[in-house]
Amino acid sequence: MISNVGKVWKYSLGSFSDDKTKNYDNYVAIVRTIIFVSYLVTNCFIISGVVRHWNNVPNDDPKYKVIPAKEYGTEKGQRTFT
């Protein structure tokens, strides 16, 4: 059973089945599996970053805020940088 799953995995990754490369099929499958796993891990990090910032609402502490004119005593509000 395990050997059948290994064969299916090996050939699903695109290993060759001819006599010329038969000795290297397992090595090719291992290298392609490592590449596949690295793509999978990278994709999971990208997706987790997107999900984390999916509905990101700005916080109530912006880098600058506008002071209303009534509060400051002028007609136009002035920006103060914090």
C-alpha cells in the first residue's frame, strides 16, 4: 500500500518512466517534493498575511489629527503631528 502511494506520488510529480532515467526517478521525486513543499509553505504565509489584514480598520490614533476651529480659536483647524 505505501509503495503504491509512493509510486503514485512519484509519477504525479512528473518523474520519468523510461529505462534511461529509472535509476534517478526517486531522487527527482525527492527534489520535486522539496520544491512543492517550499511553494506550499510560502503560499500559506501569503494567505495568512492576507487573512490577517482582510478587514483591517484604521485605529483611532492617527499620525496627525485635526483640531476643530472652535477648540483652537481660529477659523481653520490646525494639524498637530503626534
